[in-house]
Amino acid sequence: MEAGSVATNGKVDQRPLKTLERVLSKAGLGSRTEAVAWIKGGRVSVNGKVVRTEEHWVDLERDRVALDGKP
């Protein structure tokens, strides 16, 4: 669900959601192109589960993102 979209209870969800590739690049780990390669290569996990889709939405307040097992 994108930030600002309507949740099932009818309220607007205002959590700060970002795509996984953008989170990695904004953290200063590399470019968005590099982040996509890491994600597709299985090097990135969200909450302990490997994610291979760069468009995966990340909740910056709740999710833990790791590259090669390091937060």
C-alpha cells in the first residue's frame, strides 16, 4: 500500500513508505542502479526475508532492511 492510500478501515494511511531501491540509495549505500542489482541478486532482506523485487514497499518506521545481513 502506498503512503496516503485508503486503508480497509476507510482511514488514510500516512506511514512513510518508500521503495526498497530508494531506501538503499538514500541510506548512502550506492546508486539506485546498484541497489536494484543487489536486490535482484538476493543480497537484500526486509525483516529477515530476502526480497528480490525493487518495487517492494518498505515502512520506514517498522521494517528492518539489511544488505548482506548488515542493517
